[in-house]
Amino acid sequence: MSDTDEIEDSSAPLIEHLAELRTRLIRSAMAFIVGMVICFTFGSAILDFLLVPIEKTMRALGDPNPVMIYTAPQEYFFTLIRISMVGGLALSFPVIAHQLWRFVAPGLYKNERAAFLPFLIASPFLFLLGAAFAQFIVVPLAMNFFLGFADLPSYVAALLSGADPDPKAVDTGIDIVFTGKVNESLDITLKMIVAFGLCFQLPVLLTLLGKAGLASAKGLRATRKYAVVGILVVAALVTPPDVTTQLILFTVVYGLYEVSIFLVARVEKKREQQLRAEGLWFEDDDDEDEDPMMAEFDADEVADGPSGEDSEDDPGQVEKGE
């Protein structure tokens, strides 16, 4: 066989993988486009749903007919496009995840496929849970804080004067009225939905790292103080400058971090039980937290000798026999 034939044979599997990858990407893109079209069709209803927290807040503050405006001809259209992109990705994620699974599954062992599949199912569920938490709990609190802050001086002035704390009963000069823009109000809601959805992926990420041996429960416990600082920084970056929502995000994410430590500890315990059943787990008096993967490696090294050769070829043993 010539060198050219060898090169062609070696490149054939690569071409097949690239062709399969192209097919998976095309199917994923088609699913995303279909989901985007569906969400754009119901874009107005989805927009009304996303603006429910700010609508309820405005009604609670005394506005019987809340109004949102847009100041550019194309603003409302591109607002619906943004909603369609986020909603289309959410609708098409099961198809995209299935295509990803079909692409990587042939290269995984049976136990790896069994370990990876539950996380692929849990990931969208946790994202939806985080998005729902943001929509129904965090966003209303943020809107109450920001919109209620404008009425705070009126209430304080009324309380100090002993009058009825009614903003309309106090002469405040020029009235400052909130007239919200659609895209800016929606921007806060979408950012918080995406931020909480991604933060809820923390248990999935850390548990996968634990299964791969890249994270341990002991290491996660040792880095708690750094995790607290990191979570505080993330909470300050992804949420509005509102202490209430930042504390809520910090509390939720730190709770997920503690849940991740528990899940990683369970993963390590199951791996230890499996290695004990196979006779590959060895207790080390000097280091009780030795990685079980290293224990498996040491077992193979002991079986094959210190240098991978049979012990009968050891010069020291031959010398002793002589």
C-alpha cells in the first residue's frame, strides 16, 4: 500500500465525523428556526407574560392603566425578535440535546453513556426552574424596589407631617412619572431569567466534574470562602444594582453549591464502592484521601512490577538467588 493510500484511509474516519457533525448542526439549526418562528407567532402573548411583574407593580402603586412605550419604529419588532430567539432556543433545546447525544454517544463507553444521559435530561429542567424562580419571585421584587423607590420621598414627607401617606395629597411640585420603554423593561427580565437559569446549572456542572475526577467534595469544602466571594461578584454583575435581588441570587447559588458538594460526595462514594467490589481500592495510611483512580493505577503497577516487567527478571532477585 502506498503512502497516498495510507493517508486517504486515515482521513476517511475524519471525513465521516465531519459529515455527521454537519448533519447534526443542520438539524439543530432547523429546530432552532422552527422554534423561533413559533415563538415569533405568539410573540405578543409572550411579551405580555414577561411584563406581568412590572404591570402588577405599576397597578399596586396606583396606576390603573399601565402603559409601556417604544420610541423607534423598529423597536417593537426587534423586541419580538429577541423574545423569539430566547424562546426558540428553549423550545429547540430537546432536539439540540438529542443531536448532541447522537453525535457523542458512539464514542462513549456504556457506563459513560449511563452517567452522561441523566445530566442531559436534568440540565433543561434546572434551567426552567431557575427561569421560573426569576420570573415569579425575583423580578417582582426588583420591580417593587425600583418603582417603589420613586414614591419613597412622598411617603416620608407624609409621615413626617402626620398626614395621610397618600402621594396625591402631598404637594411635591413636579410629579415624576414612570413611562417604561418596552425593550429596556424586557431587558431586565430576560437578563435575570437567563442569569438564574444558568446559575441553576451549577449542580450539573460540578457533579459532572466530580464524575470525571476533576472535582472532589473535600476540595469544594476547602474552597468555600473563595466560592462565596465568586458568587457575590456574579450576583453583583448579573443582577440590577439592588441589594434584595443580589442577596436572593447569592442565597440560591450558595445553596446550590452546598447541594453540589453533597452530590459530588455521593458520586465519590459510589465510585469507591465500585472499586472495592472490583478489588481495586487500597487504603493508604499516609494519605486517606487518595484518588481511587490512582489506587487503580497502583494496583496495575504492583501486578506488573515496578517497571512494568515480571518480577523474575529483577536483577536484585537474581543476585539474591545466587
